[in-house]
Amino acid sequence: MMAFLQAVGLGLMVLLPLANPLTTVALFLGLSGNMNEKARNRTALIASLNVFLIMMGAYYAGQVVMNTFGISIPGLRIAGGLIVGLIGFYMLFPKEKAYESPEAKIKAEELNEEPDTNIAFVPLAMPSTAGPGTIAMIISSASTIQHGIDYAPWIILVAPPVIFGLVSLILWGSLRCSGSIMRIAGKSGIEAISRLMGFLLICMGVQFIINGVLEIIKTWPG
């Protein structure tokens, strides 16, 4: 059981900086101003379910995509490291706010024209929460697990859905309490947390690239 809790904790530590629910909270508040409480709660629930389904799809279908396109594990790690590092760089040195992103602007225009426009999938679930960095991380982790890791088979089977479920649950709770979170943390607090997560993502991205390069060197013929 301790190994299971360790695996779940490690998964949350890796995914939460990438998912960054606080950024999604700011985006949600920027786009849901004309919604009533019932619509906001429903959007929060649907967005969380979408995130769970996207993560599950990336974990279980990612290897099939890799095999189809002939992508190696070192290549995936280097590409994932570049994506994660780039996302971390933009979080550490932001050029635009979450609600000023292209996806947010498009959805804001749609909301003005059609108040019933659904924002649960785009941009809340993707790319705000389950974006390219999150998906790359999940596919890379799935590949690493399939090529050997020191966990019992039942942990490898049970832990990923639990991790994805907890991330979705945290997102749902954050969106439901978005108003309170913004009042307590404030814009400056959320920006500070986002920049800290950005620094962690840059470190993780660099490490992914190092691991990928080292693996290529080890398997290089001669």
C-alpha cells in the first residue's frame, strides 16, 4: 500500500505543475462572467470529466500512436522535454494572461454571440489543463512503465486512473471554488505560484532532454 501511495503521490507531483489548475481558474473566471451559478457548476464538472478522458486516452493510446509513427522513447522524451520546458518558460516569463490566450479570445467572442457556447472542452480542458505538455508527459510515463519499472503489476494497473481522477477532482474543486480562490490568493498570488510551477517545469524539461540524450548515447552502436 505504501508503494501505491508513493506512486500516486509521484504522479500528482509530476502532473499538477503541468495541469496548473490555478491558471484554469483564472481562465474560467474570465470566460464565465455571464453564466449563472448552475451553468458554472455544470461547466466545471464537464471540464473535469473531459480532462480525465483526455488523460486516460493519452495513457492507453499513446503507445499505439508512437508505434504507428515510429517514434522512439528517447525521441519522445526529448520532444516532451522541449514542450514542457517551453511551457515552463512561458509560465515563468508570461507574455499574456490566461484569459488573453488565443483560445480564450475565440471563446469569449463566441460567448458574446452565443451565450450557450460550451467552454468545458476548449479552452478549459484543452489546452489549459490537459495541454501538449501534460499529454507528452503521460505518453512518456506510459512508455517508461511498459519498459520496466519497480512497481507491482496491480499498482501499474490501478495507479494511473487514480492519479488522473485526483487531478480531475482537484480541477473540479478549484473551478467550483474559483471565486474564493481568487479572493484569497489574488492575481499576484496566482501569478507567483504559476511562476514557481514554471521554474519546476523548466527543470523537469531539461532533465527529460538529458535522459533522452543519455539513452541515445547508451544505445548508439560502436
